[in-house]
Amino acid sequence: MNNKTKHQEIPPPLRDFRNFLYLVWKHLNLPDPTELQYDIADYMQHGPKRSTIMAFRGVGKSWICSAYVVHQLLLDPTKNVLVVSASKNRADDFSTFTLKIIHDIPILKQLKPTENQRFSKIAFDVGPAPASHAPSVKSLGISSQLTGSRADIIVADDVEVPNNSATQGMRDKLDEQVKEFEAILKPLDSSRVLFLGTPQCEDSIYNKLRERGYNARIWPSEYPDESEVISNYGGDLAPLIADNIDETTTSTTTEPLRFTDMDLEERKMSYGRTGYALQFMLNPKLSDADRYPLKINDLIIMDVDVDTAPEKVLWSSDQDQADRTLPNVGLSGDRYKRPAKTVGDNVPYTGSVLSIDPSGRGKDETGYAVVKMLNGQLFVPDAGGIRGGYDEVTLKRLVSIAKDNKVNKVVIESNFGDGMFMELIKPLFRTTYPITIEEVRHNKQKELRIVDVMEPVLNSHRLIVDPSVINNDYKSALSYPIEQQTRYMLMYQLSRITRDKGSLVHDDRLDALSIAIGYWVQQMAADVNQNMIDRKQELLDQELTNFTDSFYKRKRSKAFLWS
């Protein structure tokens, strides 16, 4: 009996995956599929060739997809399905559950593997399948050897998880791994790639898939506010949900038969705001706001003079202060802000420092930053990166930067090269621009050090940056390959760093800025401590004076009475 005959034997109602899903749910003793689950099932069957399904945690999307795989094999047993997950164990669990459905449901008995066919949780055939190098269903972890596999349907079930997407390096690796799917997929009109999962960050693989022609469909746990639909979901929100959004449904459950409003509130408490936004609302924006601690929005953008600065510069949250003329590589909604106003006269800086983070151990750039201090506020007239490290051209340019900006100290990161960089640049400073030079060494994890130093300064709006820094930073990175340009930019590094080790591929420019800021933070802390000591001494001196005066007054008074 040929495959066409087999297909014709299937009752017409069962050709609709939603009806088949109903039978599977009944067999599993589950309540009838909900409207939302039926909607996911319909999209699985009739969605585009390359589809991404993002549905909130606990909705049952993996179980639905297992049933979908069985249904596809019921319709056409010649198909080959490849299941890929973040881990091999999860992929195996998917194929094991799929095999269980085949074995346990009587109407699927013809799909049971025969004695001469493959039969394991790693790979198995269905009964009517012809002999083939590729099994009917095969499961692999995303880090497994994918090359050589062939498939009509690829199911990528939660290929992105925190363990493989926490850093930029991890995300790049995952991006390259999923590209292999295009070589695995058979060149047929009926072939499909189906991603299931939840985004883990703003730079999620699921967001990149859109750029490659994938269609996305999102089912969050609650109806979002109408004003947030476009900004948070674009046009990807499931019509079932989008068409029912109004003032009465906002923040109410989209799955009332399974998750009550109270239940979701409890989950918010359990997961926290960020976790809930990510796992249930499928909205990476809130997660990113919390995950990325440094915000462009917290900077103050104004012209920075080399010699003087206003005594006080005030930040404003007013969007009217946003500067939209500057190239912005920050996260969505993160805007540069002009000052609300300046207070006082323009007076000389307390001091000015040039920090240098020499290239080394495979780094492409030498990062530098000029930071001046006045009244606890930090001013940045120049910052960026220079290709190279120990060559004379780089060294002379750094000396020139120090001279042009009238710095009175140079601070050099000494972790690499055993002080060689400092020894090479010293003679140039001695002959061209005599100045104090010192080395700093750090033992703390770089990402933690940068964030810990910079976050309080940015949160208190004490970092003022000249607009030329942003423009030059952007332009200087354009010489790199197009796919790498943003990663070299200071403002990209600032807005994308996390506390995770290796969160940035390149951090030279940001590290240099953090070193200069760290220098002034230490100076301010030392000043505060010294002021406290001085104040304590003043109080002691005053107490001693008061005691002495009081003593001699008493003594003179007694002498008068005794006389």
C-alpha cells in the first residue's frame, strides 16, 4: 500500500491537527485543549515554512509539538523529523514522549516501529517509513554534531536557555549553530523549521530569526496594555490575543481555564518582575532594563571645555531634553539627554586624568578615556579606541590626547605586559609632555568591576559626555567589518554589559572609561574620609579649647573666693 493510499485512509476530520490534538489530550486524561492551545496547534499546522512559536511557560507548547510531529508522520510516514534542544536530554525527552504517543494510542498502531527498524529514544522509525539513512524521528542537542543530518521538519525546542545565551560569545555560537539548519532542511515546499521557546535577552536568537525571514507568533499569559503592543511585540502578537485587547482585558489572563488572575499574580511573586516578564509575558524589554544596569539615558550630553566647567550640571527626565541627532546604539527607548540647566560659574577642574587600557592577549584595541572632575561631577571630553597597542603611532597619539586635553595624570592598566606598555610610553611623555604616570592592577572580575564603579555614577547623573565623543566613537568603529562594528562602540559596550563574565566580546573602550571613573571615585572616597578625619579633629580641638577655657575660668573664680 503506497503512502497516498495511507493518507486517504485517514478520516478527513483527523487531517485537521486540532481534532487530532483533542484525541491525544483525551488519551492523556487531560482536560479538553483550550482555545489558546487550539490556536497554537493551528499555527503549527498551517503557519509559514519558517516559524517561531513563543508561548508562555506552562501552556504545553512542547506537548502540543510532540503531538504535531506524530500527526505529520500520520499524514506522511515518509517524512524525517529532527528534534533539537539546548541539551541532548531535553531533545531525548521530546522524542521519548512522541514515541509514547505512538505506542499508547490505538489509532496510531500502524506507526509503531517494526522489528527491523530503528527503535530508541535517540532515533526511531515509524512502521510505514521506507528504508532511509535518516530515521523518522531523531533527537540531538544543539551542541551535537548536526552536519550530515537530513530532515523534512526541524523542531527547535528551547534551543536558547540561560546557560547558552548569557554572554555575547555564547549568543554568537548559538547563532552559528542554528544556521546549520538550512543545510539540514530538505529543499521541498513541504519542509518546515519550527522554533519553540522564550527569549532570554534583547539579543535573543528569536529576534535574529526575524531578520532571516522567520515569522513569529507570540502568546503571552496576560493581555498587554494596548499602548505596549507595538513597542513590546511589534506585529507578532497572536491575533487571538491582539483582537481582544481593550480596557477590560488588560492585565487579565489569556488562559482563564488553566491560569486564573490570582494564579498569575502568585507566579509574579515567585518569579519576580523580570522572570515573569520573560517567561510569561514573552517580553524581553523589561528583563533587559533590569539585566543591563548601565543606561545611556542616565548620561548628560553637553559640550565639555578642556579648562573649565559649570559648578553644577542638572539632569532631567523630561523627554524634551532627549538628543535625537546623535547616533544611538543603545537599547530601545534609551535616549541621550541634554542638561536641564547649569548652575553657577564656569570654574577650573579639580583635576584631569587620562586612562589607558593597552591591547594585549588578542585584544584589537587600546582603549582610552579622558575624565575631568569638578564638585563630584565627571566630565568626558574624549574617549575611544585605537587599533594597535605597543607601536609608536599609538603611543604618540595617546601622548597627544593627554596634551590636547591638559590632563595632569595618566593611569595605565597593568594587567597585561608586565608593565611593558608603561615603560615604552614614559620616554615619550618625558620629552613631549612631562606628567605623573601610575599603573593600576585589578583582581576583581572585569564585568563586576566596571558595573560596580560606573552604575552609581550614572544612576546619580554625574557623568557628562561631550557629543563629539559619541560621534567619533561611532565613526571610528565603521572601519571594522559591518557585522562587528557596533561591538567596538563605547556606547554599545556601555549599554550591553552585564555582570556575567564574558558578556561582551569587546570591552576595551568601556574598560578604559571605567578605569578613569574608578580613579576619581577613589579620590572622592579618600577626600570624604579625610574630611571626616579633619572634621573629627576639629571637634576634638574645639572640645579641648572649651575644656581649657572652662578650667581656667573655674580656677580664677576659686582664687577670688579664697582671697
